[in-house]
Amino acid sequence: MIEWDEDGIPVSSFRPDFYLPDDDLYIEITTMNQKLVTKKNRKIRRLRELYPHIRCKIFYRRDYLNLLVKYGLDAPDVDVPAPTRIPGPPEVVNLADVDEAAG
């Protein structure tokens, strides 16, 4: 619950789409109706105010589409702007391997 009336009755709630137990992270995906983005952002902001220990990440349509492209599940779409950073873990490079290959 994220909002109650003066009698303590819940009037607003938020339930994210997925929970990733290994990462202790809730995921909310907003792909279908972009008009709801502001409302969902407000709910996530409220969730973080009330429950700062709960981690929640929102993925927008562009994030979802870029993940499809990143993992080869869909062709790139020219209408979708390129992300500044695709969500996910960074690539780890062993610098010793790079030095051996160069020299």
C-alpha cells in the first residue's frame, strides 16, 4: 500500500510486474501505454519514500526494445533512440589478457 485515507483504509497500491529474488529487486515494465508513465513514476517515488529498503527499477518502452536488440530477439528499430546505457551488468575485462594480446 502506498496511500491511505483518513480512516486508514488503503486507497492506492502498487504491485510491480516482477521480482528477482537473486537480486532482491522488483521490476516494473511500462511498454504498452506511455500515458501511464507519469502515474507509475509517481507510485515508484512514493514506494521509495515509504519503503526505502525495497529496490524497484522501472523499464520504459525504449529500455525493453533495446534489451530485445541487445540479446538478438528483435531487429533494431530506427524510431527507437539509442540508449545512453543498456541496463544490465557491465562487461568485465581482464586487463592482463588485453596486455598479452597486445604484446
